[in-house]
Amino acid sequence: QELWDYDKESRTFWFAELKASALAGQLFRAVGVLMAQALLTGTRLQVSFPTLLYSLLLRHLGAVSVAPPGLADLAALRPCLAKGLQELLAYEKEDVAEVFPLDWPRGEELCSANRAEHVDAYVQWFLREKFRAQLEPLLDGFKQVLQNCEFLKTLVNAVQLEQMLCGVEEPLDVQQLRVTARMEGFDHDFKEIFWSVLESLDAEQKRRFVVFVSACGRRPPEGWQHFELQVQRNGDGDDRLPTAYTCFTLLLLPRYSSGELLRERLLA
């Protein structure tokens, strides 16, 4: 059974509607622990969660400066649903409950006079209660590892936490990448060919290269100079393909006979 639902409009994952079970709770708790461990080890995650999840993680740790979730968070998670709620708020006729039926435990309480309070209560239910069986174990797993981290509680907001875990969506800067990159086993001429070929790629091709060597298309929060690319010679042979160890941003690269072939193999 799928644990996550993907929303094409927001391009983010959120919890799938599951029946509460011990196994599902253990799985989501493990996700929270893994996210915390990734933060501690500087491992970037190739995930697409809404910023709301990072807000909830910080609030669960005890970060008092993080605002409670609201309609704007729902809009980032489920744009169509949030748009319908905004239309409900603007609707002033008495038949509001018939025109905008809401499927939740308090749906029958909606009337024209309590539209704002009803929508606010619905948003809180949807974001915090509807998926509690999945959300709470994940939050607890994250807190289990980082509950004593005052840095997160006092100095980090949701956007910054997302960047720390997933990096920043920004095109690859080859010159910055080159600052800390290490190439081993290659002569000077091939090194220059490598950097020239990489620089010649378009933005999407560069992103694919970054994903290939790191499993994540985003730059480190500190900048591309902290990507720490390693390129090691992996023999010779124009018929061989590059390989990568993404945990170490390590590219194993044969010594190709030309820049054209190098470009072709990098894009294969």
C-alpha cells in the first residue's frame, strides 16, 4: 500500500489516507529518524514535501517562533481545495452548506454566519488531525534524534530546515563546483576537457549530472563550492559508461579519447 500521495498541481508528496496500524506507525517513525540522521550527517534528500511538514517538525521540537499552520499552508499542499475554501469564505448566501459541502466530522455545522471560523477549524483538522496516525510517528521519530537541538528550536525556520535537508533549487555553477572538486588519475589536458564539457551543458543537463553523482538535484545550502565533487579515473575505454557513488559525490570516470565522447557518455 502506498504511503504517500503525489499532488501534480503542487508537485509535492503528502501522507496517503491509511488505516492506523502498528506497522504504518513504525514506518513513518523510521522516516522521521532518517530525516533527522540525514540532517546530522549532511546528507541531502531527494524529496518533495511541502514547507508545511518542516514547520510541523520544528513546532514538534518546541520552536515557538513557527506560526501554526493555516490556509496558506493548505494552498501550497492542495491548491484546488484551498481555492474552494476561499470561494466559500466569499460566498454570503444562506445556502453555503449546500453549495460548498465539506466532508469532515463537523461538516453539518457550516452556515453563513460562521464561515470564517468553520474554514479555520477545517484547515486545522485537515493539516493536523486527518493524517495524525501518519504524522505523529514521523514527528516523534524526528524529535527522538534532535529533541535537544537548541539551534533548530531557536534559529531555524521551515524554509531553512528544508534547505538544510534538501539543498537549494539553483542552477549548477561549474566555477564554484570546481573550487573544491578533486580529480585523481587524469592528466591536465583531460581535466580541462572535463570542465569545458561540463560548462557547455544546459541547465537541465547540469541538473541531471548533479543528480547522477549525488542523487539530489539541489545545491548545498552553503553553495556549490561545498558540493565536494570527487572524480576518479576508472580505467580507459570509450565503450564504458561513468558510474557514481552518490553517498560520497564520487564519479568514477573512464579516460575517454575525446571531449565529444565524454559529453555523450555523461548524458547517456
